[in-house]
Amino acid sequence: MKIVLLLFILCLSTATSQQPEWYRLDADLLHCTFVGNTSAYSLGTNGCLLRSVDKGASWRQIPTGVQTSLRGIAFADSLHGTVIGDLGTILVTTDGGISWKVHSFNSPYNLRAVSFKGKYGLIVGDNGQIIQSYDGGKTWQNIATSIKSSIFSVAFLSESTALIGDDFSRVYQSLDTGKTWTINDTLGKSLVNQPILGFSVFQDRIIAATRKNIFTATALGQPWKASYFPDGIVGFVFPKPKSGYVVKEFHSLYQSTDSGTTFMPFTTYDSTLLAWGANFTSVAFSDENTGIIVGSRKTIYRTTDGGKHWTLLSYLYQSEAAYSTQFISDDIGFFTSYGGNVYRTRDGGTTWLPQHRDPDETARTYSAVHFFDAQNGMVVFQNSKTIDRTTDGGATYSIKDSTKIRINYPIWDFASPTVVSLRSVIHYNNYSASLFYTSSDSGKTWREKRLDSVVLGIVFCFSKDRTYCSGYTQKNGINIPTFFRIINGGDSIERIPLPWFVQFPESIFFFDENKGFIGGTDTSNRQFILRTSNGGRTWEVADTTDYGEITNISALSFVDTLLGYAGGIFDLLIKTDDGGKTWKQSPIPKNPYPIAIHDIIPVNSDCIYAFGQLMEGKYDGIILKKLPPSFTSSVQESQIEVVERPSAVWLYAPRPVPTSGKIKLDAIWLMNLDVLTIRIKLYDMLGIELRDITDSFHSNAGTNTGIVDFDGSNLPTGIYYIEINGGGYRKAVPVIIAR
């Protein structure tokens, strides 16, 4: 018998437009754990939630719709789980961790830990918060206690007996599933301000840890035996009563084989990259062999031999903002940083690894990267005379070709795998010169053209015979914003002054040799977008919207001839769906400091990346990814709010009930929508269209409602999406079929 679970997507409302349309891929990981035999999770800052279904060998980041730090996760059964985090964040899943919805987000206090024993659950946090569930996490209730300290840990000994630990090393116990609490003991009575980080519960002992000690008790109510440990414990795990691991800040790992009485340091992992400043934060083991360590800067290590050897799976040095970026598919992408590193992802930005570093690390380094496919690519570094090439996806590089002179501030663009244009700028005391290069053999040989009193900016290459650039012409010590049409590698150069109000032309995009855009900053320090239909010979203003006092357009790109995105400083990210005629905001997650967007890379309409950096603080690099079209962060499935917004459509499903495989969904649309324009489609979990199922849709005569009556009994076990499309709006319902 099939059980079909339908997760309703909350209907559109006027407030939706203010919700972020992007989520961050950069994060510090704060916690990790294994669930069941194969699943693993890692949580962190910026609402980061990573999931693995192969014991941590590979990972996927799941959009959560929140930007708070996530700190704990637990499952009541194989399908129902809960994630907790700062500011009262509670996320729930009903599909085994595949998707998560916001359950609560209304507390000023941070939640620290969560635990389940069957259907009974407990959440603990700051200011003595204890939240209880009796139904596997479907509903939660606050428990009133006299505890005012911050509670860092919770564990069940049985369905009725539980322990919690606070930030003063106090252990509280409950014998009634969390309704009432009494002090059990204070660990290390001479120690103060030492939070209890967690408990490991076994049949014959309980193990706890603070920042300086490991404690062991043979049973509840028995005295705790302390083992001293150098200050700095941030995470611990005991997969077996006698075998345990401890991680300290500053990437240190220790193992115990005597229940925590003594520990020996591990040195069997490469910490070279971590010396840049990463810290370990959490460790977890699924059994005595397979374990993971996570830390700041999205660090993930994995072992399959009990900790004897560790493999680095992810490390993203956030202090280095991206300089040159490229994605060759939804999953495979590269970027070079201002520090001279080449980073690669193979899983859509979930994990990143440095692949190549400029051998001269003494200076701030700019570099440009390009990959022809998943294996073959090349990189050129600032002040380098060579192009480094790779044939193994960036794992190794070798110096292959010479550019004869040193390349300064390299920017290039490829018209094809063989045709490329490259520019370099030389600054003198009183003027600048640009060097323009073209190659027709993938950079093996270059043709050079020197342009005196010219500063070339962004390069847009059409063919070996035609390249467009934005930049400046220098005259009498004044920089004149200019559009350059470069023909035949520089044999012919047409210089067209941009409109008088242009101060800094910073981005450029062309559909073809005639139709294109330039973005930047005007003389009032506001953004501008110019449009041309004759190859840049004349320009008109494409956007006059006021997005703030100081803005710019430093990134500009299109998915197709209609859908495009542009970005700049102070959180500016805008989009167009009419070919650039009008633009509107595409909200990004809120951050303590504003973000400056440097680059936007559309792989397709459903997979778009944006790179930037914080404008204050540590100026960390930022990586954003567009939320999938079907994403919603709401868990409130029982209500539909119809708003006065034209041409909107929704799908609605009742609470999940066991069925024979036949799926029935209620459809609703606004009265002014032509019902004949509605289309229903079926997609797999990767978003690939399987077939049109509009024939399963039946409207109710005389109303703006209908039914989607679809027979899914022949579908294999898995996750699918049913989408309704009408009036320019799309909404989807995830469908889980499990046998």
C-alpha cells in the first residue's frame, strides 16, 4: 500500500514580496549529528542546514528561509524532525529531512538544544526556556520553571526521565517528561560559568562535558567523576561507552579509549588550510569507524577508520571575496578570490575546497579563472607571465603558456572554448594604459594591442573579431566614461562617450552585437542601467527607480532575453522579467552589515548564483543562491488567504492521509483569471519536467475553484512536484510517495 504525503505550499500574499528570494551558501557550521544508519546533518549560521544520506560522504544544503544561527537537531522518528536556533527558531520536517518549514519564530531568546525519546521532545535555551512536545514535534508548549540561567544541553534517559545542563555547570533532572525539574548536581563545584555542553547516555553510565572537564556517572543520582582537560572543549561525542572524541577550538582533536579518563591528541588530518583561522565546533560519529568534524568557514572533515585518517570535504575562507566566478552546470562552479585562491564546488555551492593558490602569497592577488568543462580549465594571476592549466577539475595545475608580459588586474571573457579576450591595465603617474589581448587557441598564443590613455573595464567577447568593453578615455587628466567597440583584435577601435551623467561604468551585458546593457554609478552616486539596440552607438536609460541614497550596478546578467538580474552596494539586487524595460527588487537575506554584490551567474532560470562581500566588519565574502521556485518556509497549512492581486493561482491539500496512490488537490484562482490558461505539470525532485497532467484538472462550474485528480499509483517511490501555472504565476506542491 502506498502512503502519499502532501505538503501544502502557503498561498501568495502581499507580504511575500518582502521575503528573501535568496539564501546564503557561506556559513560557520556550529553543530553536526548522525540520524539513523546513513543520514547526517550539519547546522550553522545564516540559516545553514546541510544534509547527507551517505554517512557524510556527500552533502546538500537545504534552503530554510531563515537567517538565524541553527544550533540543534533531533528526530522523533524516521520522518519527523526538529531543528532549533537563535531567536526562538524552530523548523520541522515531515519528510525525513528533505524539506523544512518554520514552526515558530517569535522569541527573543536563543534555543540551544533539542532531544526526543519516541514522541516526547524537549527544547532548551537561554533564560531558562524549556519547550515540550508530546506528539513528535508537531506541537510545542512552553514549560514554566524557576530556572533563569541559559540551558545548553538536554538528553532523555527514558520517556519519563530527562536531564538538562545550564551555563553554571548545574544538572537538572525531570521524572515526569519535563513538566517539573529539580537540581541533580553541580558538576565541578569549584568551577563557575562553565556551560554543560551535552550528555552521552548509555545503559551503565552517563557522560557529560564542560569547557574544561569530562564527567562520568554510573547512574542518575550517583556522584560525577571528573577528568581534567585543557580549557577549550567545544564539542564531544562518545559512540561507545569507552570510546570518545573531543574537539577544541583552533582545530584540535583528541580521542579517549577509557570513558574520558585520559585523552590523546590526533594529528592525522591536514590542518594547513585551517591555519588561516578556522575553528572546530562539533564532532559526531555514526559508529566506531565513521565520523565527521565541522567548524567555522564551512569546514567539514570525515573519517571512515575511527579517526586514524581524516579527509577534508569543505573549507570556504570567507575573508576572501570572489574576484572571478564561473559555473559550468547547476552543481559545478569555480571562483577565484582576492587572496589568490581558486575554489571549486561540485554540489551546487554546498561544499567548497581551495584548488590552487598563487605561489607568491606575500601580496594581495587578483586572478581570473575559466573552465571549458568539468575537468579542463585555466587561471591567470595578477603580475604573472603565465597561464596555469588543469586537466583534472582543478585538483592539480601546471604552468603551460606564457603571456610574455606581466598581467595586471586580469579580466577576460570567452566567446567559445577557443576564443578569448583579456585585458590588463598599467597605471603610471599621470596616465594609464590598457593592454588588450585576443586568442583563438584557448590562450596558448596571444595577440596584443596597447591602448594609451585608456582604462578598459569589463570585457564582453562575441568572437575573435569583435569585443565590447566599458571603461574610460583619459583626456587632460580627466576620465571620460566610454564604450569601446574593438574589432579584429584592436585593428579598429570605436570609442563612444557614454551619457553625461555616467560617472563609473561598472558592468556590461549583451544579448547579441546590437542589444545590450551597461550599469554603474551616476554623478549623483545612484545606480543607472543603460540600454542599447544598435551595438552601443546610442544609449537610453532603462531604469529610473530610486533604491536608496547611494547605490550602483556592479553586476548585470540575463538568464534569457526576458529574465535578468542586477546588483550593487547596500543590499541592492534587482530583477527584470521584460527584457530590461522595468526592474524590481529581488530581496536578499538581512545581515548585520550591508552586502555589495559583485557578480551574478545565471545557470538557468531556476539556478542563479550571486557573489559579493560585506561592506563593513571583516568584509567577508558572501555567496547567495536563488531560492527554488517551489520553496516556502511556512508550516501553516490550514488556511488560505485570498488577496486582491490579479492572476494568482494556488494549490491546496488537506492534512496527509493514507491513500491508494490517487492524489487530489484543490485549486483556487482569482476570478479574473481565464481558467483555460491554467496548466498542471509533474516534475521529479530535481525539477525536471516529467509530463503535462493538465487533463487531470477539472474546474468547478461557476466558481474560481477546481480539483487536480491525479493517479500517481504507477510512480516509483520518491519525491515529486505538482505545479499549477496560470496568469504568469506558478505554485507547486511537493508529493512524497512511500511504499
